Amino acid sequence: MTVGERVSVRDGGVGVLVSKDASGVVVEMADTADHLHWSSSGSAGARLRRKGPDLVYVRDHSRSNTNQSAKIRAVRKHIWAWHETHNFPSPNTRDTIRKRKACRQFEEKIKIYRMNTWDELWGEYKGDPANQDMVDHIQEAKIYIRAPPIFITSAPWYLIKGKNEACLCLRCEQMSCKQRPRLDVSRTMQQIMKGMSVCSFVLSPPPTTTKFVLH
């Protein structure tokens, strides 16, 4: 060790080596600025070592990928709520999915099925005038034709891809009967908004009425 180095003394203090000769060493303590003298011989002699690097990690800058702005958090929250209201929750209360939170701790939710692709859902979300502020913020740097990553990653974790077939129970069949007209109407409204020609509707004849004649 040379004069001027940071050293650690045996009592746990930290200081700077001021002098070192045959009679002993003198250390200037960092916390009190006192000069302490130790002899070089005997059981009470000097026991010094170089001060090692601190093991405490100090972050000198904030990470941009973990510090989200309030606007981004608002967009993610809005997309989460939109997915919950514009997709189809399972009518079966036993049709659940679990997510592991900790050791022996799970979060259980009823599954929500999406019957459209991500791009079709993004088209519905972007076409709604109520979501215009959120869409403008998402497309601030780039215009997305397909679904942007934030639209997919902000969806609820219990949102899964639905299939056309059901389990043939009464509740699932009733939900399927409601889903098909809703999807057809949404596609037709999209074509109307884009100015495309819509196929003519075939009107069914009016139902026949039965007349009762009293004798």
C-alpha cells in the first residue's frame, strides 16, 4: 500500500493512508477526519487493507423501457377495457383460466374469446370515433395498417382465440347464435363506411296470418 490510497481498518472504518514508516501508520478517517496512529508491531499493531469497490449497485440513470409515461399507461388501460367489452366472455362459469402469481397463489378469470383476428379488431378500434385520441397517440410516429404491438400486448391475459365450434351446451349455442349476426352486421357497417357497394338484402316474405272463423 502506498500513501494516498483508501484503506479499511480493523474496526470497520474507512480512511486514507497519510504516512507509513517503521514506527507505524497514520490514517485519516473519512467520517471524522481524525488522524489515527497504529504501531507496526505487537498484537495491537496496524492491520490495514486496500478498500475494495462498493458492492451496492447504484443506478445512475433511469431505464426508458420500464418508466412508462402517464399517456402510455392510459392507452394500455383503455385498450384493456375495450377488449373486455368488445369480445365475448364465456357463458360457462367453469370455463376459466388461471395465472400463477406466486407460490401456491393463482389468479382465476373467466375466458374471453376473440372471434376476429388482431387486424380486424384493430380496424374496429380505429374506426370508432370515441377512440380517436388514443389512436392518434398510438400512430404519432407511424401509421399502422395492421395491429400495432401495443394493441396486442395490452389485451387481457385471459383473452384467447375462439373457435367456430361450441361444446353443444345450451348456453354456448345461444352465444354462437348471437355472435354470428353481430359479426355480419359489423362487417356490413365497415363496408358502408368505406363507401363500398353492399350486397342487396333478400327480404323474406311476411309471415302468413291464421284467421279464426266463429260459427
